[in-house]
Amino acid sequence: MPAVIRAATAGDIPAIAAIQAASPEAAQWDPYSYLDYDCRVADVRGRVAGFLVTRLVGPDEREILNLAVSPAERHTGVARGLLTEALAGSKGAWFLEVRASNAAAIRLYESAGFKPAGRRKDYYYELPEDGIVMRFFS
């Protein structure tokens, strides 16, 4: 069953928090803060299966802040659906940072057209690791 992509609501925060907690490779921010940005969820069979948080950082420029999928829904197209919907909805430049060790996420972003653009030493501090900066132009 394909996911329904929709705007997140306050009622989705517990599910977003649970997905984030089960995703140590994802950014670990306060889930309630995501509602201050463009937060979208993938709803599968009436349950939040994943989320994507983006923000506008300048004219025709957006940043992906976080993308995570429930472990039970990984490798089912949920992340790709969230990413595809976001990229189709906003033209211009997109940027993100991804853990250097997160090969699955890097492959996902590269398959969507993102290219490596730099490296940030020890960007992730909770588990020190470099961040790979990636960019996409539409």
C-alpha cells in the first residue's frame, strides 16, 4: 500500500519521536520543534511510517533537516516517497548533511540527484562523526 504524504500535526509528534528514537543515524532534535518548519509525514495504513523536515533558507533554497522512517517500514519506498514529493514541490537548490557512515541514506540522496558538495568535520556531536554536505538543483 503506498504512503499518503501529508503535513504533520501535533497529534503526529509521538509517532515522529518514536521513529526518531529508533533511528540513531538521524538528527536527534526536539520533535515538537519540527512543527516550526515544513514537516511532512508518510501515513501507511493509518500510521505514521516516516517523516521529513525541511526549511526555506533563502530565495529558491531549501534545506533538509531530518528524514527518518520506522524500522518496520524501511526499504519499502517511504523515504523515497517523502523525498520525491518534497523535491517536486519546490524548485531551486536543496542542501542537506548526512552522516558519513550512513551509506543507505547517501545512496538514496544520490539516486534522487543529490551530489556531494563538502564535508563537515565532527558535524554530528552526539556520536562524533563527519557530515557529508550534499546539494541538489531542480
